Amino acid sequence: MADGYFSLVLHAHLPYVRHADRADRLEERWVYEAMLESYIPLMLMCEKLLADGIPYRLTLAVSPTLLSMLDDGLIQSRFYAHLAKSVELAGREIKRTENQPQEQRLAKMYLERFREIASYCRRVDYQLVRALQRLQDSGCVELITCAATHAFLPLVETEEAIRAQINIGIDTHERILGRRPEGIWLPECGYTPGLDRLLVEAGLRYFFVDSHTIQHATPEPRRGLYAPLLTPHGAAAFARDEAASRQVWSSFDGYPGDYDYREYYRDIGFDRDIEYIHPYIHPTGLRVHTGLKYHRITGPDSYKEWYQPERAKEKAAEHAGHFLHQREQQVEEASSWLDRKPLIVATYDAELFGHWWYEGPQFLDFLLRKTACDSTRIQLVTPSDYLDLYQENDRARLPMSSWGRNGYAEVWLNEHNGWIYRHLHQAEREMIEVTSAHVRKMAVGDAEQPALLNRALRQAARELLLAQSSDWAFIMDGQTVVEYAVRRVHDHLVRFRELADMLRQGQPDEAKIAAYEAAYPLFPALSERYYLPAAAHRVNVSQQLVAVGMEPRSNARVLMLSWEFPPDVIGGLGKAVYDLARHLVRLGQEVHVLTAASGSRVGKDIVEGIHVHRVRPYLALEKEDFLHWVFQLNLAMVDEAQHLYRNGLRPNVIHAHDWLVGWAGMELRERWSRPLVTTVHATEHGRNQGIHTVLQQRIHECEELLVHRSDRVIVCSQYMREEVQRLFAASGEKLHLIYNGVELPDEPSEAWCDKARVWRQELCQGSGPLLFFVGRLVREKGCHVLLEALPELVGEFPGLTLVIAGKGPMRGELEQLSERLGIAQHVRFLGFVEDWQRNMLFRIADIAVFPSLYEPFGIVALEAMSYGTPLVVADTGGLREIVRHQENGMTIYAGDVQSLVNQVRWLLHQPQMRAHMATVAKEDVRRTYNWAHLAQQTAQLYSFESKGATVCAAQPCASNPAEDTLDAGFPV
């Protein structure tokens, strides 16, 4: 009995490049080269394994566009001509090399190969589909499908268009191959949450994703990458194995780079005299690959030695043995901790084997034979086999992901190709519109020439499908045949709009329709009904999540997004969100807060009437890129919001707090058509007194986009209003000033006062004054300025003690500074303190000092004022608006040590003034910074009443949603 299983999956795909009008299109040559060098050699390999009785198992995904071309008579006849040319060229090469035995030996090798392929093609009458059916019927090869035109589904906007891509792909597969597929190769392994529902509705059991998709699943998968995960809707996701992929794919240490293998880029199409080679290259004289290559890789330099087929074959056998041994070691290791037999899934593009890697089919032949006949540890299976063996699998939510560069759609959405999506999305919406209108007209008989209109509608669908092919974006990203890719997108969309106009006007042009049908005659049985709206379901592409329908607004539901919330509070933001939320609840609002979980605290709980939903980011924070972690948190938040939405939560407004939740806020705004209110608590520019690093620039861009995409922006001070306007060119009408607030505390009990006195005695140097600082230990808070002022103050007040509460990256540096200044015995670093401890410190301190270099608002100043603690603050940011010098506190010049010394000294010598200013400050809190009043202002803002009309925030704020997504600043 084997210890584990191995599943080999090949994905065969080419875009639809059939051009009936000309036989010399270079792009159509892609098909003939792939047939000659990859598809037929792989079929021959499978046939020989069958003939030898080898019990192998292989999964082959054939895209509907490729399947349609293989089933096309025109393609078959043109391939016959291509093959005949190849045979002729090999024959000429044998004659040319009569006196060159090494070259002649290779020419004969190619002639034998081409004749073997020709013989095979004659046996199947050049209908490779027939050969695929025979392999399928053998039970050794499982054939699965792909999206109709290989559209990158996470970047398709509407659910109708995604459903059409999936179902037309399945229909084409069944029509041509005679059997419905059980699995699907998602184009570019592109997955987005909710897509699984559409797959299950289409009757598909499984799909494939890149490994990081499973690694970032929620909850974390128990079996790692060695078993499939069921998605929330029950589809099985199989992850491709990283080690297996790297050994074959890697351009650095992958097998295809071995020096004994054939060199791909050295071809006689470029080496021979133009007069000799002209009949076998492009008619214009453009040199192209002929498939006859006589050299081996040899080394990294341009010098190439002759190819030695026997040595290359030995290497293929050697590498197949090494590959199998590596998989056996993986199985052995995984079996030691797994509760079932592990599965290793190796997925590759089929075109790698034979076309790019000439010896690839030999490698696979050796691998399948060795695994099936020699290995006692590994058994070959297909994904369906494994699901039949293990019907119980773990369930988890998967994040949006893809394979390719950086793993999050970067290849298909960037500065080279982002422009195409606004046009594609508009076409999708038009397709749904004209389909719905057409079906209604047909139902009531209100249409002339119905048969012709039906043809126009189906051809419009074909043009849209072809424009959506991911290949065009891929080509633009790679900057190869960009002109061709741009022209294909443009031409298909132009034809689509012509056809859509015919449908709207009810005036079909039969000549044009016939011409378009002849140009691209794929999907003859296409059903346009897939584009009919289905029960208010939608997908929002630019934010990459499948959505469900909307219900009428509730007048009192708020969804807040905040990366921190008590008890997990790092700065003032979390406390402000908590206070606002609970006062909104007191006003009758239903408030849901989505926030990051920490430790074991995850899931839902209710805190003072607030529905708190804590989610884990899909990526641990430790040692990871911070922006990447933020993006993963946003993905988790949107997934949870999706779950809440499906279970009845219908917020009438989304309220995001700062850029760290901006992506989620913008996504939910677009998908739910709900207004987005954003509170800007601080800016990256302000925190750092400028933008100095790449990370800071990216955060700054995130903030800018969020401000522009929000319907209303709340700022907590006039200073912040001016900063946001200056930095982001934000409209003054969009900005709303609503201060942060605090609550006046109850008077303490006598027992509490006794406890406070004892604590003060423990902290202080005798009976000297007590200064108090609380906040994050970062440079912007200015704690170092306070320490630098302390030596002079201690000289005048020898018993003085400074208590510093809070944590942050500068703690070690601040402790060292106090040692260097000789004041360490006067400073108490308490680290993180609970709320009750902080409040007690406010009560017992003589002065609270906040010498911030940057402070957008300054909630700690309000907290000190509410407890009657005299204040010294920097004259900066929001603090300048809260504290009026010598009225309710003292101000200093920001960053000025001597100014701080002077104001603290003066205040310590003036106990009566301290008491008077504390009383005024307390009254200011009661009158201006009361949370009950501020919550009312916020609730009024949520109503979005403007001149008697409710504002609906469904419309994008920029002309190009694709470009907005690119500029968002998060890893995609």
C-alpha cells in the first residue's frame, strides 16, 4: 500500500487566434507549434503508456478556446500544411547536411519525429478531439474545463458575466468531448471569495489554486497543502505544490535549464541563409522558429554545442527519478503527522512540455512509468479519485489570489493593462441590459426579425467573451505582441457595441452579423440566458469579491471598520471608535464594528450594545511586510462583511477609521452601493513631518485614494481639515469637523482615593511633584523632549518624578536616554497600563505633559482635562485648538526643550493657577467635547441629507475604476 498520492495536472490553453481571412497570421502559428511540439507528443506519450499497460493517472485541463480550435476544420487543414512544411524542411536539411554527420543525424531525428506525428494524425484524421475522447474513455486521463475564453475571473465585474464564462466553458467541453467535467482550471488560478458558489451551482466539484491561497485560508488548514480544502459553498480547492512546481518551473534550478537539454532559442529559422529558409518562415521574410534546433543549452554564454539526444534522454530519466524521490520524501515526512495519506498536486502549463522543454514529454513518460510501476510509496490519482477516497475535508475561507508574479493578480492589473477594465465592465453591464430587454421583447412578441436579433445577441456575447480573455492583459504586461492584444480588445468591443446598438434599436444588420459570425465562429450553441440577472446577485470586480443582493436600507444600522478596538488598543483611535460606537447605540443606532482579532479573542461578542466582529488577518504580522498584512486584514474584513450581509446585516452607512481599513471600506461601498464615511485620525505626512520612505509614500497614496473615494470625510480638528485639504486636494464640502470626545468621570470614592495616595507614594521620590505622560512611545509624541527637559527641572525640584505609561518602539531608546542624562532614578517606565490605572495616574499627577511634535487631535489632553489634571502641551495640531494658553492649560513651542522647562516650572510654582485652569478645562469638556453631543452630530451626518435629497454613494469618484484599484497602494 502506498503512503501517499500524487496528482499530475496539465493545463492546455491558447487564446482564440483563428483568423479565417488570412493564413499567414503569426498568432495562429502559436496553435500549430503547440500542436506539433506539445499536444500531439503528449497524446502519443499517453497512447504508448496505454499500449504498455501502465496504470497511470493524469488530469488534463483543456480550455474551451483551444478545444474549439482543435475541433475546427480550418485549423485542422492549416495544421496539415504546417506539418507538411516541417517534413519538407527536415528532408531538405538531410540533403544539405550530407557532409555534416552531426547535423544530419539531428535532421534525421526531426524527420522521424515529424513522420511519427503525421502517422498519428492520419489515424485520427487530424481530429485531435477524437484522440482526447479516447484517452478520456480509457479512464487514465481525466479531462476538465476552464472558463470559456480564459477570462481572469476576479477582474470580471458582474456575476452574470462570470456565470457565462463558467457555464459556456462547461457546455463547450460537454458538446465537444461528450462528458461534463467534474473540475475546472480557474484561469491563472484566479480565485476570489464567493466564486465557489458559482462553481458549485454549475456542478463542478473542484478547482486549483496557488499554495499561498491555502496557506492564508481562515481558519488555518490542519493538513496544510497535503489535502484539499472545502470552501464555504462546498467546492474543493487543491493547492499546487511549491517544491514540485519549482523543480520544473524555476528558471534558476529547474530541470529544463540543464545544459544537456536542447536550446530553445537557437533555431535554423534564424541561422540559415534567407534564400534557403524563406519558404519555411513567414511569407514577408520575417524569421520565425521552424522547430529544427540543433544545439544544446551548453551554458549561460552564447556559445552552443551540438545537441546529443541520447544524453538528453538519460538526463530526462535521471530527473524523473530525482523528482519522484523528492515527492516520496515529502510523503514520508507528511505521513508522520497527517491523519490521512497526503496528496501532492503538481500543476503545469502543458505547453512547457515539448515546446519550451523539448524533453518534457520524455520526462513525464519516465515519471509516470516509474511512479506507476516502481514506487511503493506514491500512487497516481486524479483530484476526483482523492475526493472519492476522502469525502470528509476541512472547510475554510480562501482569500483572493492568483498564480503569477507576487500572487495577487499583479500580472493582469497594472499600469500596462489596467485601462482595459473600465471598457470591459461597461460592456458587461450593457450585455446584461440588452439581454434582459431582448428576452422581455421576445416574451411578449414585441420584436421584428426575432431570429436575426437572436443571432445578434449571441454574437454580442461572443465578442464580449473574446474581449475578456486574460491573454490580452498578459501580453500587455509582458510587452510582447502588445499591438495585437490591444487590437483584439478594441475590435471585439467595437463589434460588441455595434451589435448592442442593433439590439436596442431593433434594426439588425444581417450582413454585419454574418461577417462577425464567420470571423469568430466559436461557441455555436452559446446560451445568452446566462446573462439574465439572477436574483439580485452581483460581483464587483475592482474590489474582487462576489457579492449577494441588496435589500432596502435600514435607517439605523452602521458598519464601522477599525483595525483596533478595546481591549486591543494601541493608540487613541481604538478608544475613539469605542466611545463613538457606544454613544451611537444609546441614540438607537445598531452598530457593528469589524476589527482585527488578537490572541484567542476572535469571533463575535456584544460590548455595551455594540456588535463586535473580530477577524484574523489572513497573514501573521510577525516579520511580514506591513502593507501586505494590512491587505490581508482587509480581505478578512470583507469576507466577514460578506458573511454578515448574507445573514441579514444591511447597513445604511459604512464608517471607516483611517487608511488601514480603507480597502475594505471602498470595496463594500462599491459593492453594496452604501455611502462611505471615513474618519481621518492622522496622516502619514503629519506623523513623519513629510514623506521620506517608500513605505510612507505608499501609505500616503492609500490615504489620498480613500479620501477621494469616500462620500464624507470626518476630521477631528480644524488643523486636520487644513492638512487633509492641503495634502489631498480634498473638497471642502466633503470635509466635516467633528471633534473627538471624552466622558466626565464620576467622583472617586474615599477608598479609591486612599489607594491612589498609596500608589503615588510608591511612585514618587518622597513628596516631590509628579509629572505624567501617557501615549505611544514613538518620536511624534515627543517624549524624548520631556526627558531632555528633566535634568533642569530636577535641579530645581529634587524630588520630582516622571511617570511614563505606554508602549512603543522607542522605549529602549528612551530608557537609554534617561541613563545618559543621569535622571533614570527620577523616571518610571510603566509600559502598558489598564484604563483604571491610567485614570488613577491622571488623578494623582500634578501635571500631565504632552510635548507632541505632531498631534492631529490629542485625545489624551481631553482625558487629562476630564480628570482635572493641569496640562502642559505642545502648541501643534489639534492640541492648539483644545488648549488655550494660561486659560485651560499651558502650551509650549513644539520640540523646544527650554520652552517646556519654563512652562512646567511656572506651573509648579503656581498651585492656584493650576487649580483654576483645571476647572476651566473640565467645563470645556462638558460643553464642547461631550460624546453624547458628538455622536448626535455623527448620526446626522450618516443621514446624508443634502438640500432635502438623500445622497446615494453608488457612483465611483474617478473615471477609471481599474486605475483607482492600481493606485490603492495595497498589494494586489
